[in-house]
Amino acid sequence: MARQDADGRGPLIRFLGAGIVNTGLTYGIYLLLLAPLGYALAYSIAFVCGIGISFALNRGIVFKSRSRSWRQALFPLMYLVQFGLGLALVAFWVEMLALPAVFATPFAILFTVPLTFLASRWIFRH
């Protein structure tokens, strides 16, 4: 079972830190694969690697889960939902609000990161 933090903020801080580490690692994978494989395959491989890295970081460091639950199988699905929601928010920002696309991703992140944290916490805690 996942260990509880006394102040309750520990998992959120670790989640944000793990996200930064995961982003750096997956971007590095993307850059390494870009020239030999092209952007589409490099991005796809880096994205799948990112799900694995995120799973390991969230299970072992963020939520300190030692249990194996059927819910952990939902982890990749959570990222598929996050991707779809983020894309919808980006489209809403650009198409419906007619705001600059350069700010669309940070807008989407404001909504998707808290939801991803809550979903991850549910997946790794009992």
C-alpha cells in the first residue's frame, strides 16, 4: 500500500519533479532518435518510453507504492485520455477563443496535470 505523507503535499511535489525528469528524459530520447528515424517514429517511441518512465517514477517515487493492483494496468489509458483532453483544450484555445497557439499548451497543462495527478494517485493508492 502507498505510504501517506504527513503534510499531504509530498506526493504533489514529487509528481511535479518526476514530470520534469520524465520530460527531460523523453525529450532526450526523441533527440537521439530524430536523425536516424524521423520525427514521427522518434516521437512515438519517446512517448511510449515516457509512459514507462512515468509509471516507474510514479509507482516507486511519487506514491511509493509497493502493491500490485489491477488499476496499474490503467496507467497507459490515463495518458491516452490526457492526450485527448489536452488536444481538445488546445483546439478550444486556438479555434474557439482565437487566442495565440503558442500559449495553448500551457493552458492545456493547467487542466491536465492536476487531473493526471489525481488519476495517478487513484491508480497507485488503495
